[in-house]
Amino acid sequence: MRYSSRPTRRTLLKAAGATAIATPAVVAVAAPAPAVAADDTGYDVIVIGAGFAGITAARELRAKGKRVLVLEARDRIGGRTWTGNFAGHLVERGGTWVEPTQPHLGAELQRYSLALEEDLPVDRVMLPTPTGPQQFTPEDGFGRIGAVMDRMFDGSRQYFEKPFQPLYRADLLQSLDRLTLRDRLTQLSLTAEEELVINGQTAIYSGGASTEGAFTMFAHWWALAGWTNAGWNDTQRYRITKGTGALLNAMVAETSPTVRLNSPVASVADTGTRVYVTLKSGASYSAPKAVVAVPANVWPTIKFTPTLPPAIGAAGTQGIAVKNAVKLWIHARKGAGRFYGQGAEGGTPIPMVIPFKETSQGMLYVAFSTDPTLDPKSIPQVKAAVQKLGVDLDILGLYTHDWGKDPYARGGWAFRKPGQLTTLYPDVIEPKGQLAFASGDIANGWSGFIDGAIESGLRAAQQTLGAA
């Protein structure tokens, strides 16, 4: 969250080179081919999913001369990113912000010469206090949040010494990874005022309650952002001027893989020498290799033969992405201004509101919810929720997407649960027989960000090529 006085830009993290742990492929047990005759007319690799992870993998494989078929369940590419139009402006219904110092994303922005646009500066901050919502200057409000975060993540330079190798200090992480964010807040013995300025963030990021998310997940983000509050604020500062769709389209145009939309996958069978992918329509395709590039929460909806190894199975069953994630765009008449609003944990169904852009009629805001009782399309409900932040909006319209109810996402941003880092990694990123897995949910670095999806797509392509 930004304010009018620019925070100092951090330097590019130098640990970017080590993004994957090299491991041998697991040999798959032979599985029968599907009964339906498969289209095997010349594909070398099938990529399942056309989000940033899948599109990155497809581009890299095509660049090496591989014949690639991309199967996408939706009627569009982009996965959990989705550029649309609302109130006369390009808006993102999914992943929004890009940070040019994130190494993989930064390289793509340079590769395609894509311009960035900076978010509006915040002119006031609304935070909860023991006596109710209170207005602060940006310096004071964000300073209060940053002071608590500095305490919360004290020591992260040691246990996340190399942020792109998250298990580099696994010896220090074993006990920390068992902590929820709530556990860590309790350890700090915060005052009532300090507790209120931070628990809204810990709750929304981890899925609605600070008891749900792993402390190490937020600490990992903090380390990736340079171990500073200024660096963390920068992660919600810039957007691609022409939208995330512009980057995706550029990636596809470079190497032109075959992309089939409206093609949800029902099953994947790995015979040990060939992969058969069957759609819900009954159509089937085959190739020597496949990249599974759908969110981890979606893995259980696909029948894999043979059964997936324990780490992959556990990640899918437990889920990694926040399951009740809803993103809202709010168009309101002039009056409320460029406020950043944050609520207390459990205090409102919409605990975070960020100004986006002025319109001819007023202002666009982006907001987030993980409360399943909220109807994000109800203007009265959204208005009442924002009022609990201390702001009265005269709402003109809403533009929303419930990622938890999206059958091809089953959740929004990634946020690991306690124990997942030290029990699922590195197994969850290893190839399985003829399959490689790619998703921003299982990045070594920026899980939950576009950079992490690109990282995982690059890794999956390398694994596929290396096993060829």
C-alpha cells in the first residue's frame, strides 16, 4: 500500500539464479491408455492450463522446437489473471500488481518492452483502533503497520537467508513452519493498538483467519521483498499499462503453440512412455510428455493414473490457494478520496480496500474478501462492509469474481498452511514420470504472484526437456 512519499526502491535480489532444486524424475508405473482413441498426431508435449505457468512452459518448449498443445478449460487464457473493462478502465479481476525487481517477471517485462503504470498515491489511511476506525496520515498509518511487521519478521534474514531457496536453512524452519500467523502474533505480546493494525492483514492474506495461514508464508514474502516494509509495499505499486493480458498475448505470439480453449481435462494417464489426456467431452490427446499447469487446488478434480505421489496428493487435498477468495472492483462517486482502508480481523467481510484510479464520476477501488457470507454483487452488503472501515461510499457499480467458486481455480492467491513448506517441498516441484507440474502455488520464490507462476513454468519446461 503506497502513499505520496515514495518509499526507497530496493535493489534486485541476487539470489534469483537458484530457483529450483535439481532432482531425478520419478519413474511412473505403467497405466492403461484410455478407451477413446487419442489424437496423437504429432504433439511432443501437452500443457494442461493456459495461465502464466502453462503459457511460460509452452513458450519455452516451443522455442526448443517442441510441438506443443495447450489445453485450457476456460474460454480465455490467463488462469487466475484476467484483464477486463469496468467503468471505462482496464481492470484485473485476478492477479493485478507486478514488481519489476521480481526476477522472472522483470525479465518478461523487458523482453516484451511492456510499460508499467503506478497506482495512485494514498492520501489517508483508515485503521481500526480500540475505539473504532481512525484516520491517519499515510506516513503514520503505514509506519504503524511497518513497525509491527518489523517485529513479526525479525530473524527472517537468517531463516530465509536465500529467499529463492526456501529450504536453504531448513534446520531453522522446522519449528517455525508449524506456527500459524496467530501463533506468531501471540508470541509478540502486542498491545491492543498494535494487534488491530496488523491482524486484518494476517487474516485476509491467510484466508479469513490468522489461525489458517502459515507464519513462514508471510515471512517468505517479506524476505523476497528485501526484508523491508518499503519493499513489501512495492509489491502493490505497479501494473502493466495494457493489462496482464498484454504480457500473456505477447508470450503466445512469440512461439505460437496450439491452444484449445473450452477443453477441461477429466483424466491424465501416464503409461511410462506416453501420456494420455482425456477431456470431459470425451476427446483424448496423447504425447510423450505433459505439463500439468493448473492450480494445486484443482489437482483433485483430475483423475491421475497412476495415483500421484504423496506430496502432490497432499498439496491438492489440503489446498494451497485461499479457498474463499473474492476480488471486488468498486466504482463510487466522488467524496471518499484516495483512502486505504483496513479492518480488524473478523470486523468486516471486506477488510482491505485500495484506491485504483479516478473516473469521470468518481473513483475506482479494489477490495478483497474471504467471507463466504458476503454477496459481492450486492451493493447494500458491500456498502455496509466498507462502512465498518470508517468510510461511506456512494457505490455506482461492482465488478467482481469469486475465485473460490470458480471450478477451474477453486481459490485465489496462494498462501501455504502450517507445515506445508517443510513437508511438501521439494517433492511437490519434482517431475513425476512423464509429467511435470507448474503453478504459482508451488514456486520456490514468489508463490501467489505472477513471478512465481512464471518461475514454475520455466522449471517445468526445463524438467520436460531434461527428461526427453
